[in-house]
Amino acid sequence: MEFWLAGFCETGEYIGLAQAAERLGYDTLTVSDHIFHADYESRYPYSETGDPPYDANTHWPDVWVTIGAMAAVTSRLNFATNVYVAPARDLFTVAKAVSTAAVLSGDRVRFGVGVGWCADEFRQTGQDFHTRGRRLDEMLPALRTLWRGGPVEHHGRWYDFGPLSVSPVPSAPVPVYVGGDSDAALRRTARFADGWIGNRIYSEDQLSELLERLSRHLAEHGRKLDDLRVIAPIGAMPSPSLYRKWQERGVDGTLAAPWWLATAEEKQRCSGLSLKIATLERFAEEVIAKM
């Protein structure tokens, strides 16, 4: 079982968090993506009110700059975006940023990608919100073509280029993890992805139903759940037995933020980055070390 961290924190905490995560045996640290905050016209899809659970003071550092900085002070820890709203950008901006981060990290980047929900961001970056899913379906194979290096070309409905080359390119393929639990997202996972990553917390019943749907979509493309890396946040109290159970059912990793379950004593004793590290240490001792 891989243990991924949901890295929602102040920008200045990422370096220390990455160093602690590597020391304690975590597999991957994730960074989430938004371009700006505003009084969005778009409705946030994961709350009853339609309001997002963050405000103008919430930090959303550029994911690739942040990953580059963390990679410079670590040697084993992997990094993922959960998730990068790629179709809100142009193809070559995405290709160059991901490729550079993969090279500088020594192939420790996992490309977590989704279509996004916020039409406001697409409007300001000049990308069509309504075609974002179809464009992402073409963008993913086009990105893989560009990351191979050398003169390459692609001629499709949404992207048409080449021969041209992007440099530098990684020495190994960048793993693509599709995020989202809609049928469209699961179909995209089955067609294009090396893995699936959940971007919200699932109850065990919800996770069972989701894996069944994902398995059906994979079967349509001659694939099985074993062909995919599944990273699922699980809405139950962490324990080795919980994760062993879901590992047997095809879940390869989980996404956690141990500081969300900080004890009253930990909160009284420390705060900020020191609180996060204290809870990382406890989770590593109580769960990771016993797996």
C-alpha cells in the first residue's frame, strides 16, 4: 500500500513537509491546482451550497514550481498533482512544465489530471470550458508523444503540430493519473491512464461502488483493475487492517492528511508545520510501520 499525502498547506510549509514525508516513508506528496480566486460564477460541485471550502487567503502555489523546489531537497519522495486542470492551459505550456519537473526530479513526477469545474478559470485563460473533456482526451496522447523527445508530430481535431521537439524530456514515461469519479472521468481513466486518483473522501460503500464502475469501464478496453494504480482516499479511521482489506480489493494506495486527525494534545503542543510533522510521525508509527 502506498501512502500519499494531500498537501494542502501554506506555501512555505511544503519544503519541510516534503523532507519529513521522505524521512518517514511516505510515497508521494500531492499539490492541488487553482489559478486564481474570485467570486466565481461557477458552482462548486462538492458542497451543498455550491461554495468552495476556501477563500481568497488560501494558498494555491504553482504546482510545478512547488514540485521543483521540493524535488531539490529530497531524493526518494514522489510528487503528484491532484489534480492539474490541464485543459485550462495550452498544450505546450503543460508539456514543457511537466517535462521539466520530471527531469529535475529524476522521474519522480506523477501527472494527476482532470477537466476542472471552474468555468471562470477557462474564461480568463482563453480556453473553451465546454470542450475541455474532449480536448483532454486528445491532449493526453499528444503529451505522451511530446515527452518522447525528438521531432514528433500530431494531427488531430484540437491539436495539430509538428514536426517539432520539446526538450528536456524525461528518461522514463510520466505516469498519468486521471482524477474524478464521474463516468466520463472513469472512461477517460480506462482509455488513457496509468492510474486513477480520488480527489475527495469516499466512504467504504462509495468506494466499493466506484471500483465496480471503474472495472466495467476498464473491461470495455480489455483492461482489469490490476492494470491500473488506484489511489483512493478512504473515509474511515486509519488502521493497518483497513488498508490491508482495501489493498486486497485492488486499491494500491490511499491519500491522507494526518493533521486533519490531530489529537487535542498535539494541537496544544504545536501548530503549523510542526503540528503536521508530529501527526505524520504518529501516522507513520501506527500505520505505515505496521503494513
